[in-house]
Amino acid sequence: MFFLFSLKKSNAKTPKMMMISPFFADDQPDSLKKSGADLSNYREQCLKERNARTLTLRRNSRTAITNILGVNSLNSAGKAHRRASFLDELQGINLTIETIAEILESGSLQRISDLCTQIVNVSSTSPQLLQKLFQDPSIAIPFVNCFTCGINESEMRLLIDAISSIFPICNEDLRRSFIDEGLLMNIYCFFESEYKPIIYSSLALVAIVSISSSYARDSVLSLGILDSIIQLAHSHEEDKPLTDAACATIEKIFSDGESDINCDTLDYYLDQIGSLLKLTSEGAVNSILLSLNSMMEKSPSLVMKMNQIGLYVNVVNYLKIPSFAGAAIKIVGNLCIGNPSDVHMMLECGLFQLLIGYLRTEYVADVLWDLSNLLEAMTKDVLPMLTDDLINAIVEITSMSSYLVKREGAVFLSTLILYTDSSVVPAFVNVDIIEILVEMLGCSVTSVIWRCINSLMKLSHNLQPDKLELFIQMLFDADIVKMLNDLVENNNTEIAEISRVMLNSLSHYSKC
């Protein structure tokens, strides 16, 4: 074992060595803020990447209504229609927006039902056909007007499904037109319908418009539709599938990480959404946990209020239940920036040990993110828990894992080096650790690059000559020169400058 931790302050003088750190003035964590490598920036950048990946996955699947809430929203008659029928209609009569508008305004229930069914079917097989067809914002008018033309709930459901198929693939002008023409105002009454299929379709529509357009999502919030969905979840608690669908819709409303939601709106809904944690359905509770996590990511100040819904206490209990683990682990990373007393309480309830239990699972990247945040927020409490065996295990896992895990592992190891007493850092001169840190200099996330650079610089400033020589050789073996040459061209001028300084210092050693 090569890690021996001590919190005792070292009085030894730093040996003279390469001068590569004009930005790393001392060994104290406060200097991280000056360098740009503090974890607050890291959270923001990595959150954008997480959301980008999530949104990409969501866009790939959201055109199929049946995928939105895990509920089949098509009736048996709709399933019987084949893609060929719509293709034949497209080719045979040259179906246009004008023709579609004429059908919708005809008052013929059969023609309207057939059109809506065909649209739904084609959306799951050839969405590009619909995308080319539905570009004119004016087509929203006849669609929305159909809600008041006297069709029954069964046909109304088909109409909702058709709009849900069009909305995610049409242009933003048409999306806004749907909202401005009163689409959402027409679905209030359906949440109280005795006809369950139309409730599911209405929930699917709200989910789809929310993840497709921030303009539509803001309308969902401002019109009080979310209030109706929350009430629906409470009033149908004994109907597990419906409760799950309602809570899944709530999660979709908050899941778009690319757009902001007014902080006052988030504050208003905190207690209402938090009350849904009392539901008995695991699926519903899991969706609510993800909703709360998204709300915190949109408004970090909300973290300070999470104790009013008991989240600091309960998240530890959720970690004990495998079905809640994924959502709970994400939440922990955000709760770490809360009040120290609340974070300390989570640690006393066994948070650290529970997180370590998920290191060798699919949640490892988020676990490493949590550990980095915990270490920075509660350094004195967490450092003694990081045993030699645990750190060795993390190094092993990081070295053998995917890019995402390796990046989170690099942040954790860098944070550990930066927050550990200087007298102990020579123990981190290890081939695997150095290779991880050097490799992540090429990760393109500025705050991660800063953290890796600063940890390498701290190592260089706290090594005796013999250890320093070994460290320099490890850097060369890890191909740091190539990484630094790439960083010299970085858009961040400070990273580019420090990379040039490091290259100059390393060139001196290469000539020795």
C-alpha cells in the first residue's frame, strides 16, 4: 500500500524544482478559486455535458408517443393501420397542408380519425415524412379548433396523439403556434375524465411539449397544468400505472437542462412536488427524485431548502433501496453544496459507506462525482475515511473504465491531491495516477483540465529530488508533452499560458 494519510501540517521546506505554477500560489484549497479549477465550475460544465447526452438520447426516441410514459397510447384500431396506407395517400392524392386542414375542418369524424391514426403510425416509422409536411405554423389552427368541434373522447384521444407525434419533429414556429392557439388550454378537463386512455394521452402530450420546447414548457408551468398533474398523482394513488405516468410527466417537465426556469416558480413547486415522495409507488417516487434533482440543477439556491421536504434525511434511506439508487446518487452530488450541518448529518447516517457500495456498479461515475464534492465540502470528515485500500480500488476502477468514469476519477484524484496535506502528496506519485491525470488533460472540459494541472503542479512542488526525477519520467512516459502542445492552442488563455510554461520546464529536464 502506498497511501499513508496524515492531517499533520508539514514544516519541511519545499525543495527547489521546476517553476511551472504562477497560478498555484500555495497548497490551500482557496487558491483553486483563483485558478478556475474549483468544483463549482466543474459541476456546471459537466452538467451541460450530462444534459447534452440526455437530450440526445431523448430526441432519438421522443417521436414515438408510446415511449414517453411507458404506456401504450394507441387504440387497437390505430394499430391496424399500416404505414403503406399513408404512403399511398401521400403519393396518390398529393396530400398537402391544405388537404390536412380541409380534413380537420370537414367535421367528418371518420376522416379526422383516419388522418390522426395515419399520422401516429407514420411518426414511428418515417418521421422525416411528417417533418417535411408539417412546417407551416398556420396548420396549428385547424388542429386546435378540432377540440371544440364536438368529437367524442375516443377521437379526441387520437387528435392528441397526432399532435404529440407532430410536435417534436416540427419547427419551432409551428410549436409556438400550437401553444399560442391554445393547445394546452384544451386539455385541463381531460385530467378529470373517466376515460383513462385520454388521461394517458394528455400526460404524454404535456411530456412531449415540455421536452421539445422551453416556450411550451413555460406555458405548462404558467397555466397551472403542473398543479393539475400533481393533484392527479395524489388523487389516483391506488392506480399505480396512472400515478407513475403522472410523475413521469412531472420529471419530463423539469428535465430539459438547456433552458432555465424562473427561481420563484421552482420555489413555488418545491413543497408540492416534495409531497409526492410519500406516494407508495416506487416508479412514481423515482420520477419525483429525478425531478427534484433537475430542479436543484436549475437553481442551486434550492439546495438550501431541501431540508424542508426532508430530503437530506431521506436520501440516505433511498440509497439503501436499489431501485432508487440511480436517482439518489445524483441527488447526493448536488446536496453536498448545502449547509455543512446538513451534509454532516448525511455522513453520520452512513452516506459515505453507502456510496462506496455502489463503486463497482453502473453508477460509478456519479459516485466518484459525489465523493469529489463530499471531499471538497467536508474535507476533515471525509479524508480519514479514504483508506489506502479504497483509494487503490478507485485508481484501479478508473484506469480500467470508460472515458466518463475516467474523467470523474481524475477529478476525484486531483481533488484528493489538492486537499491532502503537502507532506502526504508524494505517496500519489504512482504510474496509474499520473497516467489518468495526464490523459484527462485532453478531456476538453476546462475545469477538469485546471484541476488536473494544479494537482500535477502540487506534486512537483512537494517532492524530494529523487522522487521528482521519477515523477518527471512518469510524465514523459504518459506523453504529457503531446497533451501540453495541444493545450497551448486552447481557447482559454490561462490554460494555454500555463501549458507553455510547463513545456519549457519539461524541456529543461529532457535535455539533462
